[in-house]
Amino acid sequence: MSQPGISRVALIATLLVVLSPLTLALYGPSMPAIAAAFGTTPAMVQQTLTVYLIAFALAQFAYGPVSDRFGRRPVVIIGLSIYVAGCILAGLSRSIEIMLVARVLEGIGACAGSASSRAIVRDTHIGAPAARIMSMIGMGLAVAPAVGPVVGGYMQVWFGWQSIFVLLSVAGALVLLVAAAWLPETNPAPNRSATQLAGMTRNYGSLLGNRRYLGYVALLACTSAGTYNYVALSPFVLINTLGLTPAQFGWTPAVLMAPYLVTSGIGAHLLGRIHAETFVRIGCGVAMLGALLLCGVVQAGFVTLPSIIVPMMLWMVGIAMLTPGATVGALAPFPAIAGSAAALMGFAQMAAGAMGSFAAAAMGSASTHTLGVVPAALMLLGVALYVGLMRPASPLPAAGS
């Protein structure tokens, strides 16, 4: 079977990946309204984010081996069907318990596209064409969190929270139709042993025994947890405490993503001239500055829109700098099991994100102090783990140097 061209792969892979951040971004402005509609607490609504992230994280371990064994196309088709069913159920929910079940289905379904997209790119293209596709996917990942809350905020104001899930159902169905019509099976040689427990255990064991890999993954996981803690808390702090409307709140992620996009573009231009590890260290410093500044102003009781947004802009700039270098550094030593390495990294990031959103619920969304304390604590932990795990892996100096 002839492989699809770069434009088709770029379109399909980008649509598959963007569905998940769009699901989270559209939902944020409606979280306070959902709490009011169901007569429940903000903490329970924040758990809908937590269960989505947990489901997404755990599903990665299944989709990778299953797509190696049975092919990418059936995994994508089945996963997107589960996602659409979850969105429909969420829109019809009349209790927080049903919403929790629906969000689990959404997480499981959305993960199929995200987990399969990188494999589809690897199956069909290598070198510069693959890099261009991944660049397009990266742009989609940056744009969706910026545009989604704006659209979600206005839909909440105009049509109510159910309209969010109507839109997500339609979007999921359209992506499913595109995949069904345009995505051929790209796995040229299904691996019958891919789902065997012995091979999976051996691969993951080698990853968990590599301190350098763990150092990068720990850093990425802690920054992911800090980001999702903000995602879970910010609707309640900015809407309920500071008095923003859902439509006004929807613009705040766009403000945060603007410096992220600019930094990512500059980084892509300079990465060939400046060592990736330098970007990781500078990014850690900038993100740490943002987290500590946010913690300081919140603890001092100086809670305003600028006092929250400006430190978070620094946080996003730092994340944009450290993430590419840390990702490349973690995966580079494992060309033979890059899929397993990426799956474990993705699991760690999403699981940590789930814990970050859980911390937002457990510590109480009524207190804005949580918004400042958790990212600062996580950034300190991430840098400490990164430094501690990387140092023993550093090469010894040459004799006489």
C-alpha cells in the first residue's frame, strides 16, 4: 500500500493530537457553571479534569502496544468512537457522577489519536519531512489551548455549558470521518509480540533504570503538574474571586500562550546554534522565577489579574524553553524503544497533571493561596530531582583536564 503524502499525514496527525487540548480548553470557562448546575462543589468539578487526565495517562500504555500489534487505523477509529460517545454522555449529564464517567470515556478516546499520531508519522516519513509534520503538530498544540477558552467562554455565555459538549461531539465526529476516509493502515509490519507482557516489562524496566531519562521525565512531570494545577484553579479564582465573566476569562489562556508561541519560534531558530541543555537550564530558571513571583504576590494578598497573569507568562516562557530540550534528551538514548520511552514520558506528564489538578481540589479552590504555592513547590521539586538524577550520569572529566 502506498503511504499517504506529507500534507495528508500532517492534517490527520494534527487533528488527532489537537482534540485533547481542545477538550480541556473549551471546558475551562464552564466549570463554575457546571458546579452550580449540579449543585456540587468546585472541588468535585475539578475532579472531572483529574479523571480525564488519569484515563488519558493510563490508556497510553495500552494504545502503543495494541497499535503495534493490530495497526494504527483500528486504534484510531475505535478510540475516536469512544471519544464521541463520551462527549455525548457529558452533554446529557444530569449529575456530577455521570459527568465523571463521561470525562473518563473522553480521556480514553482522545488518547487513541494522540498516542497513534507520532507512530503514524514514524511509519510514513523520516528526516526533514517528519520534522515538518511534527512542527505543524506543535503549532496545533500551542494554538488549541489559546483559542479554545475564548470560544468556550462565549459559548458558555450565549448557549450554556451543554453547548461545549455539542461542539466537542461534532468535532470528534468530523475527525473520525476524516480518519475513516483518508487514513490508510500505516503500520507495514504488525508485531505479534508487541502486546506480550515480557517484552513490555523489559523495555519499561530499562527506561526506569536510566537516571538521565528519569531526570528529564521528573522535570517534565513536575512542570506538567504545575500547569494543570493552574488550569484547574484559574476558572474559580479569576471568575469567582476576581469577577471576570466566562468570556473575559476565555481570553486569559490566549494571553499566556502568546509568549509561549514566540519563545517556541525563537527556540526552534536557535536550537541548532545553542546546545539544547542550555535551553533546559535557562527555562528552569525562568519558570522558577515565575512560580516564586506568583507565590510571593499571592501570599502577600496582592491578588489581581496582572499579579497572576504576569508570573504565569514567565512560567509559560520557561516551559517553552525547557520542554523541547528535555524531551529530546530523554528520548535520544533509546532509538530502539522510542515508542515505549515516549509512552512512559507521556504517562508521567499526564499522571502528574492529574495529581496537580487533584491537589487543586484537595487543598480547596476557595483559597487563592493554593494557586501560588503548588506551582512553586512543584518547580522546586522538579529542579531538585533533575539536578540530583542528572549529576551521577555526567561524564567524568578527562585526565589532565
